[in-house]
Amino acid sequence: MRSGAVEGLTTVEKLPSFYGEDRLVLLTRDPYWLFAYWEVTPATRQQLEMEGQRSWEHLNLALRVKRYATAMENEGCFHIPINHTADNWCIEVGVPDRYYRVELGAQIPEKGFVALLCSNTVKTPRDEISNVIDENWRLPDWQARRLYRRIARGSISSLEMAIRGGGSIHLERRDEC
Amino acid sequence: MLTPKGYISFIFHAHLPYVRHPEYQQSLEEKWFFEALTECYIPLLRVFQELAEDNINYAVTFSLSPTLLSMLEDPFLQERYTAYLAGLQQLARKEEERTAGDVRFAPLAAMYRERLDYAAYLFHEKYARRLVNAFRDLQEKGKLEIITSAATHGYLPLLAVQKEAAYAQLVAGIDYYRRIFGKASRGIWLPECAYDPVLEDMLGELGLQYFITATHGVLYASPRPKYGVYSPILTPGGLAAFGRDPETSHQVWSAREGYPGDYLYREFYRDIGYDLELDYIGEHLHPAYLRGNTGFKYYRITGPDNHKEVYDRQQALQKAREHAANFKFNREKQVEYYGGVMDRPPLVVAPYDAELFGHWWFEGPQWLDFLCRMMHGQQYVEMITPSQYLDRGYALQLSTPNISSWGDKGYHEVWLNAKNDWLYRHLHHAAERMVALATAYPQAEGVQEEALKQAARELLLAQSSDWPFIMTAGTMERYAQVRVSKHLNRFLALERQIRENNVDIPWLRAIAAADNLFPNLDYRIFQSLESTVPVEKEEAGAGIGGIS
């Protein structure tokens, strides 16, 4: 017999589907993947519809993913076509230790990509030992090898992640980004 | 004092989400807390106290999450635990009668009775229901170093889209610790060891001195750490980051080779709550007559299949002793190896979930007891807390830790995947609204202040890392959805009422009585960071190692 009281705990309350705010938020998941979610208000949609001369459903909506080596140094971008009902996307970026920013917009004939919303900037984690070495904090190479080899033996495997995320991401020329 | 060849830092992280359901006679979720008390925290406290009574030198770090502390301090839950424990004691006596004369089972029934009687002694007689005082006593004796965590164990890297949300989690956790323990926490357990350099400014500003990361948090730091994870690094915010040692983690956690899976140890999944007739056991189940664990388990792991033999306590303890000796031996070999490479004694950082010890690994507390006794008086590997290590004054290398967590795959996926990613738009929206409220009403009084405080509590409760974790794990998923939707909707309603200056007072008082943690919470901790003056830094405790 299951007490009614316990069953009462299973009511999930509905949360708002929209908050009435334009928003595009980017989150880091791991060295190779990001997650973005967004909300576009009707007024903002309309702007893009006017720009593209067609309704939201018929626009070629896309995410433009921009990659930076440092917070300022743009390495290029790529586009992901999205459907008009989507409000979130898992983005495979494929390169650890980089900064990313995403724009939501549409590919419009003769105008190219027209951005509507811009996200915050995030960084992917490094997936290997850093190549940056502080000379004041350097072990002789043979010692460093001994140290790191043993640690690596007991550490989590990054191999699996490298295999999963290893697909090459083709970046477009910087002037298109 | 002789310098040891190396150090080991044991860090036990104790945390449960805030679970308190006065609206129900019994709740399955409150049982998480009662079980953890009976099977983990009290047995560990017993070990720590007995070691102290026997003048054994040991140093262990214990992080107590603010939600767990709040539950330990809550009179309603103390009352409920009293009834729960009394019920188990009654069952223990019935079990002694039922097994009387059976040479295999009777000693086990007696063992459970003795353990429960001890729990009742510690809870009622020694600490008058306030087990927090047991931890405080051990801290004051210099045996335990207790550290805080984020207020409701929010997963900070994913909340930090609004810096104020992460900041409020940290401040509320630090403040609650200070109220309970009367001093500042020197370290912090970042929930799930989840770290992102965006947290650095806040951590430094709040006067914290150290935190723990997953192995690759320090191993993949940049510049490359000279000593790998065997010395802390100094982060840009001026804290020490201690990276987890993979070997000690593997020895305890590995499903295949880890100690807890030994065939002589107690089998977790054979419990009289499932095995005995409902007529006999039903009234002792929680909730009553719902099949579940009672903690009375009479079998050992035995082997990989379903055939189980009766648990032999003496054999299991002997095995725990062997495992403690093995652990000690391996640490000696480990520090010998790293000592040959490093120009300072290596520090092995071994963090564990406290709930592993006693609940899943029944013999875990005894293993720790044996280990501390074996390490007592030897100079080879010294037990040390992170603070004690920092006080030794080793220079620390300046380096920025890598984004990381101790979850599956090492990053944020456990808390951000198809099962729970919908949550973040709501959490971020609510945090943004809370920041706007706290900034717009800096001087609230009366009902308005009560409502703002409660809004802050509801938001903090919604932010617990436990909800997305449970959704990923797929067990009790519904409960996580209920909780998160309830707290968010309460927040949204309060936000609207505050804005409209139309607070529903009876309703506010009702939810404030139900979601009652952090009584002294200052909602202004959510104020926009651009409009506030940094909080005063904690008066310096011992400084941490210099940069060289």
C-alpha cells in the first residue's frame, strides 16, 4: 500500500513557456560541446521577417558559431541551420580551450547571414595538459615524464571524449564571420 | 618535527538537498536524510570520537553543505528523526526475538540493535538532538576541519550566466557556516567540484583560501603545474586549488577493483524490507507498507550472482583491516615514487562522498578507523588538512585551473543534457528577476522584506544541483521535477506580488514555514554586482603560500 501522501508529491507544476524577453544564452558542456537556448519575442521575429521578406516559418534560420583563440582573436565561424520551432540546440564545436559566441539569425538572399540575437561568450575546457610552461616552475623533462605518466594512468580517460568530439569542424573565412 | 615523506588529505563531502515535508505524515525523501544520519554521519562521528578518545592523531576535512546543516538544525526534522529512530530500535528488538537462537543471524540482529542504541545515545543524550555540536566539538579539538559549500549546492558554472546567482550561493553558504560554527570557513567545497575561472573574482573577494577540484581541474591548469596534482596551485583569485589524486579515488570507487566490492563485505541490496513478509515488516517501512530498505541486511556480497551467504561481521572487519593496511602501503609507495620526482613532499588529496561510508560501503567507517590507527605514530605519510598544509608555507605556483567537475566524463554533462537542459532557461530568468528585485528594493522592511527573503530562498532551493542530477540518474526524477517547478513557481508568484505591492500574506507565511532554511538570509546578496561594494574580506587567517 502506497500512502496517498507520498503520491501527492508527484504533481509537476507547469512553468511558463515564454518569459517575453529576447534572450540567447550559451553554456559550456565539455571540451567539445556547447548548449544554447533562446527566446525570440514576436516583435523581434517581425524584424527578421521584414528583413527577409518572408514569414518566420520560411526563413532559413541558423546559428552562427564564432570561435576565438582569446577573448578578442576571431578564428572563424560556422553556421548550423535550425528549424523554426527549435528553442535550444546542442552545438558540437570540436575544439577545446577556445572562446565561443553564438548568434541566432537567418541566411537571407543577397544579404547573407542577418543576426538577430547574440549570446554571451563561453570557453571550452582544455582537454590535455597545458603547453604553457612557467620556467620558474619547471621540472627536468625526465622527472616531468615520470610524474605525468603515473598520474595519467589513474586519471579519467579523455580518449573517449576525443573520439566522440574528434570530427573536424570546418570554419568559414574570417571575413564572413 | 620530522618532515614526512608525503601527506594525505582526506576530505569527506556530506550533502543532501533540503528535504522537509511537514505536509505529509511520512515522506520517502525525508528518509534519505534519516538513513544518512543513521548509516553514515553517526557511524563516522562515532569513529572520529573514539579515535579522539584513544588519543589517535588524525586530521580529516569534512564539508557539510548548508542544506544539510539546515536539516541537522531543524527542530521539525529532529522530531521526525526521533520517531524514525525509535521505530528502528523497536524493529531491532523484534529482530532479536525473531533470530534468537540462530547462530548466524542472532549476532547480526544484536549488532544492529547496538548500533541503533548508540545512534540514539549520541543523538539524544550526548547532543540533545543537535549533531552539529558533535562536528563542532571535533573541529575545536583540532581533529576535523569543517568547510562550507554553496548555499543549496548550486552548480556554479551553469548558474554563473548571472554572476550574482553564483555569488549569492557562495555568500549564503559562507554566512550560514559562520553562524553555526562561529568562525569563517577557510575552504569551500565547490558543489560537484564544478569549477570555472569565471568564479575566481568572487571566491577571492569572499576571503576563501582554498577549494578542491577534480584531477584534471589542476592537472590541465595553465601554466602547467610543476607538481601535477601533488601540490596545490595558487589561482588568479588568490586561492589554493587542491586537485584530486586519481589513485586513491580508484582504490575506493572502482566497481571492479575497489575495496567496497569485496565479497566478504555486506551486500547492500538484500534488506529485510524486501525479504520479510509485509505483515511483519510493513509497519516499520518508511512510508509504512511501502517496500524499501530498513538498513537490516544479513548477507554478504558473496559473488557476482544472486546467491548470497550470510554476513560474517568478524571476517568483514578483518578484511577492512587488510584493506586499510593495503591503502597505507600503497600511499607509502606512492609518496616514495612522487617524492623521487618532486623537491617537496607530495600531497595526496583524497575526497569522497561521505554517504559512501556506512551506507553503500557498510564497513567504510571501520576501514577509516583502522587506517587512522595504523597511520598514528608513523612519520612516513602524515594526515593533514588543506589548511594545515597551507600553514606549512610551501610556495605555490600561480596557475589557472581548468573548467571541470568530478561528475561522469569530468565536465558539465551530468548537469546539462537532454534530460535537464530545459531547466536553465527558468533558473536564469528567475535569477535575473531576483537581481532586479534586490537592486530595486535595497531597503525593504516588513512584509516586503519577508517576501523578498522568501523569494531568495525559493530561488536558492530551485538552484540545487541535485535536481538536474536526479533527472539524469532517472531515479526519483519526478520528485526533482516537482521540487524545481514548485520553487520556481513560488518565486515567480512572489516576484509578481512584490512588484505589484500586493503580497498574499497568509500564503507567504505558509511557504515561509515550509521552505524555512537560512532564517537570517539577507536577500540583498542578490543585488547587482555592478551596484554593490565588495563585502569585507575576512580578517586574515594564516596566509597561504607565497608566489615565487
